[in-house]
Amino acid sequence: MDPTLDSELRDDFLVEAGELVQRLSEQLVELETSPQDADLLNAVFRAFHTVKGGAGFLGVEPMVQMCHHAEDLLNEARNGALVLDSAQMDALLEALDLLNDMMAALGASAEIEHAPASLLVRLQPPRNKPRPAPKPVQAPAPAPPPAEGGTIDDAEFEALLDSLYGTGGAPGAPSESTASDAIDDAEFEALLDQLHGKNAPGATAPPASNTIDDSEFEALLDQLHGKGTAPGKPEPPAPAPAPKPAAPKASKPAAAPEASVRVDTSRLDSLVNHAGELVLVRNRLVSLASNGNDEPLSTAASELDRVADELQGAVLGMRMQPVGRLFQRFPRIVRDLARQLGKEIELVTEGEDTDLDRSLVESLADPLIHLLRNAVDHGLEMPDAREAAGKPRKGRVRLSASQRGERIVIVVADDGKGMNPDILRQKAVEKGVIDAAQAARLTETESLELIFRPGFSTASTVSDISGRGVGMDVVKTRVAELGGTLQVRSKKGQGSELELTVPLTLAILRVLMVRVGTRLFAMPLGNVDEVFELAPGQDRLLDGSLVASHRDRALPLGDLSRWADASADAGRHVVVLHVGHQRLGCLVHAVIGREDVMVKPLGPLFAGVPGVAGATVTGDGKLALVLDLAGLAGEGGPLLSSSRADS
């Protein structure tokens, strides 16, 4: 077979099998709670069976062998011969992990190791009945006539896979060509002849060939997906012309357009970049039209504004993925943690169809894992303690997603013991996070936010799950880098809730343009709460820091003019920002307005400059720096440092 075709088939297999394996993780955890669910058993069995078939076609023997053993165990459960227990589910989940490793090795063209013999033994059903050997591929039994429309049922589909890959027999079962699960080129060609009706069983076969053309490959795919005739049944000849319409034939591949097309992500990124450039040009033209009296130009600019908005929405929609793809990995994590800690936990997911920019899907994986581990380890009590408190023995963790305007809200909630603000303040003082005087001034909400401080932990002992004082501060930092926020709510004895919000997309950013001296800066609008102008006497020094009395609270103020070296005098306009768990005001000289911009990196020479995330071009053609608010407002950041009074 052509090496190029081999590479293409391998890549296609990895994509298709990757989707199956990703769903398998969630399905296996669900199967553990409902081991006699026939539909779920069939879905899991079919996933292993399909992956095994593709691996057999590519000749990946270790993957075929392991999937075959998993199939045997699941098949016994499907037939009612056994009910899967926790030990068998552990073996299936371990096989799934190993399957992921094998697929990663296949994608890297590395050597694939066989599954450990101990795992294969654990996958053996208690009653190990050998499965019947597959029938010879050269003379398959005639299949029943296909249903109207050219589809085949589940039994025919599985029989076809077994015929294709020779995996229907038990290991070691005799076969005409080989004792392994693979089939050679001659058998594959014979099967193709049977599929296309070129050669009836027993007839003289045409000269063997090691390649198949495009039409044959497409027809084979049609057989797999039920678009052609049944396997083993010759395709009927085209009907002769007649005055009356002929009976409807099976649908042809060309008659049904594809519902989706796979596109390389680099092409999508390029398209988004061009759409962003168009947005900048749109902003420029709209600015020129608003400053002139040319009515045709204003009309054209308005039309361009509308079209650019629609194009921007369509392009960004192409990058969107349902957040459910991110959620699929978490049931397995929660299940393993629960078994490790000896707790009974139910994970409930909601809003899986909420769309999120694909760049954010992977970026949110680690923060959400930290939040879930925190809920399982610290939030939920042991089963006996829950029962003593009048709660169900099984704890409940809820993971939900929803869209709120142009932001995505993800909530991790538990029905555990909740947080005690007094204990949090005490632990913070013991670990040196804050002193006793600071702890006494904290409100209940501020006490709950102590969990985001570096080095803070309530665990009494250090384990591989918690107790080292890292985790929640990492979550806060990562979320702030994504332009998001993190809030915590808790009620003693009822549970805790952490709400994470991030922008819908990072490709095209909505910002608030401000001026500091003669310099222009863009602040991500998702971090902006409000804007107000300082009144005389509204600002004062408190503990050496500049603060403003705003909404009956002390608001820390930072002066951007010192950091930007723009002007000696501070502005009187205040932009109220929320960065992570902090809320502070930023002094600027003028607030210009909102714009949609595309952030451009500054290049390696400016990499690591604190407080700068990139640059953009404004509507009037000027350059503006996009601020990294997390870097500006972090511990020791220039924005907080500038709020200190000169000594």
C-alpha cells in the first residue's frame, strides 16, 4: 500500500479513535454505576470493537490484542453471563489509559509496547469461553437483503468488521491465512470483490493487487456506514430504460453532501487573523467617516461595519467547541479520587453544549482539575460523617457551564461541609499569610478569598492530593491570565461554590481605550467594572497607600502614569477593575471608549515586559498597548506599587 495512504489512514484513524476513546472515559465511569445498562454496555463494546478494527487494518497488533481482551469481558456482560464489578472496571479503565498511550505512540511513529500480561489476565472473564472462529473471508455467508435505503443493521455491521479485520475468533483460533487478527492483501482484495459484486464465491478471482483505487475505497467506507449494499451481496446492475420510473436504488455517496468538513486548525487561525485585520480596517474607516461630511462614505462605512460584524461572528463560531469535550475527562478524575479517599461521590454535569473558543478549552483544563480536586478532598465529608450530619452518604459535585453575555461562566459546587471564615483566618495567621491585625479587619467574603493566597492550605497533613499550599493560587493566576475572574461562595454545613468566568474568545478582544499622558492603552473590557471621576477630597492615604472612598468601601488606587512614565501628575478618572479576587482602581487622564481590537504580539525583543500583553491599532491609526492586568496588579506589580505614597 502507498506510504502516503498509510500516513493518511493512520491520521484519520487517530482522529476517529480519539473521539471514541474520549467518550469511553465518561461512559466507563457511568457504566460502573449502571453495570446492567444494556445500551451503555453496547456503546462501550462497540467503541472497543471499532478501535480494534481500525488498529487491525493498520496492523497495530498490541492495540488489537488489548481491545480484543476488553471486548471479551464486555461481551460476557452483554450476554448476561456476569455483572461488571469494581475490579473489572479498574481493569477496563487501565486498558483505556494504555490505549491512549498506544495512540500517542502511533501518532509519534514510536514503538508500541504490548499490554502487560497481568492486565490481560484481569480482563479475562471468569467463564472464559472461546469465541467461534471467523468464517473464511474468501467465501462469506450471504447477508440478508438490506433494508430499504441501503442500510445494514448492527449485527451485519459487526460481522463486516470481523470479516474485514479477522478479529472475530478467539486468540489462537485457526484461520485460512494467518493465526493473527490481521488479514493479508489477498484476503482484503477478495473481500473487496465480494463487496462490489465483481466475483461471486467460487469464481475465478482477477489478478491480485496490493492497492485499491479511490472509488473502491469510498465504496468500502459506504459499506461500513450502511450507504451501500449488504456485505457479500453483489451490487444489482443498473435498471434498463423503461417508460415507468424504476424502483428506487440505494443512495450513492455523491447524493448525500457531507455534513461537516475537517479543517486544519492552522487554517482556522489564519482566517481569524485576517478577520481581525478586517476589524482594524473597519474601525479606521468608521472613524474617518464620522469625522467627515461625505454621506456616501458614511453609508459605505456603515455597511462595512455590519458585514464585518457578521463575518467576525461567523469566523469565531468556527473556532467554537462545546465545553462538554472538556467535561468528558472529569468523571474519571473524580471517580479515581473518590476511590483513593474512600468517599462516595456523584459528579453531575450541566450545560455541556455551551460553546467556548477552542483555545480556552485546553487552557481551562488544569484550573478546573484543581477546583474539582479541592471540592472532593476538602469540600465533601466522609460517608459516615455525612450520614451523622443527616446527609446522604454519597456526596454531590456539580460542574455546570453557561453563557452570560460575552462571557462563559463555569461553576464547581459541592454539598459538603462548607468553609468556616474563622478557621480560614486562623490558618492564614498560623501559616504567615497575613498577620493577626489584618485578619481581624477581614470581612466574611475576604476571609473566603484567603484560599487564593500563595502558601495557604487548610490540610493538616501533606499528601499527593493536597496540603502543600499550591493549587488555588495557581488557579487564580491562570484564570486572570485568560482575562477571567474567580469568586467563591460558601455556607457552613451546606457546601461551597466557586464561579469561574472567562471571555467567550481571546481571538478578537473588546477593550476600553484610555489615555495616560500622550500614551494610549487598551484594557480588556471583561475586567472593567465601572468608570468614575474623583471628586475633591475623595482620595486619601491609608497605611501608606492611596485609596478612594467609593460605594462605602476603601478602593485601592494605582497610578498608571508612573509606570508608563507618561506624566508626573495623576489623572482624576478612575477605571474600576477586578483582577482575580482583587478589586482596585486605576488612575488615567482620559477614557476614550470601547473598541473591538485584535491583539498582536510585540515579538521576542519585548517578551517578558511586565504589564504588556501585546499591541493593537486604534480606529484613528495610532498604536495602543494592550495591558496585562494580571501582571500589573499581581503581588509586587507596578500598579499596586504605584499606589504607595512617596517616602
